[in-house]
Amino acid sequence: MPLLGFKPVDILTAQAISLLYQYWIHTELIDRLGPLEWLFNTPSHHRVHHGRNPIYLDRNHGGILILWDRLFGSFEKESEPVDFGLTSNIHTFNPLRIASHELFAAFRDLRSARTVREALGYLFAAPGWSTDQSRQTSKQMRAAQLAGDASATKRA
């Protein structure tokens, strides 16, 4: 951004405002906020962001404005109770491990790549992509959930 002409103090101010705004949306005490939910990221929208329910994966990335998620198709309304956490738990409370486990997993994946195409897949494909399809992307998880819901509906 400095290369585009923004002053470092302006960049830091914007980051501080964003961080302060995001502090209050980390709560379960506030439910819905009516018309404000069309434009702003709210606690309800942010709960979705932290959910590991397949329907909620890779959704609601906005820091202050939820408008961008609505425009780019990554918005999801909170429609079921949120199961907070990771799709694969790491079973630790060590903050260093929590902050770095994905980076180490990415390096491990890159090391296992046998071709340049596989390495590019690990670098640029959706999270969960693997050469042997032993893992699932969020899109595949959502499709599996929808297929399960459809088969449950057929049985009923």
C-alpha cells in the first residue's frame, strides 16, 4: 500500500480501527442486529466465520463490512447452531502450535509433492485439496452434507 501512495500512519490507523471493530463481534451474547446486518459484519456473521459446520466453512471473511462477502458469494447467514473449531482439531492449547500448525502442514504437503503440478495444487488450490483426495475441500464437505440431507429426506 505504501507503493500506491498510502502513508504508513494511515495504514496503521486503518488496521487499528479494523482490529478494534472486530473485538466486539467475538461474542455469543448479541444475537441479530436487524438492518445493520446487510452492510456490517456482526456477531452473528462472525460466529459463522468461526464455525466448522460444512455450511459455514470458508464464509464471512469481512472484517468490518460484510458487503464484500455478499458481493463475492462467500456470505452465509447463521441458520443453525455454530460448532466452533477446526475441521481437524489439533488437541493442544499451546499458542505457538496453534499459530503455526497450518504453516507446518503446508510445508509437509509441499515436501510430499511429486510433480510441479502437485506442488502448485497444494499452493493454490482450495484448502483441503490433496493429490490422493484423502482430504476434502469445504466445497466437497458442503456437497456431502447436502447429499446426506437429501438422502435423509428421501428416507423420511
